Amino acid sequence: MSIRLIRQLLLAPDESGESGESGRVSLSDVEQKLRELGGSAQSLATDAAPPVIGALVAAGAVAVAAVYLLGRRRGRRQASVLEIRRV
């Protein structure tokens, strides 16, 4: 974010119609605005977490199945064939 955008956000008229105090931006104003922005980003992240976890679990299960099947195939190729004949 640019400093101009932050200044515009902080100096924008609030609900009462007044703009910021004498045009100066204090450190507490910037901190408060960043906390608001961070809070909304955090809520978005927590809302998106369950589908992402489900997708990771499904991808892990597919990976384990693929490794199992490929190892089984390799084991069959390398296994010797034993023939027993009755005499």
C-alpha cells in the first residue's frame, strides 16, 4: 500500500462527517487501520482453511495409493517365477 492510499483512508470523513483531526496522521491511526485490514484477512484465511485441509488429505491419500500400486507392480516384475512339476 502506498502512503497516499493510507493517508486517504485515514483522512476520509468518518460516519459523523468529520475528517481526521487537523489533517495529521498519528501512529495510532495507522496501527488501528492496519489491525482492521489484518483482521479481515485473517477471517478470510480461517474461512478458507477447511476446504484446503480436505483437499490436502485427498491429495495425500491419492499419493499413498499411487506409491502402493507402483511398488506392487515393481515387485511383481522382479519376482521370480517358480514352477513345480509333479513327477
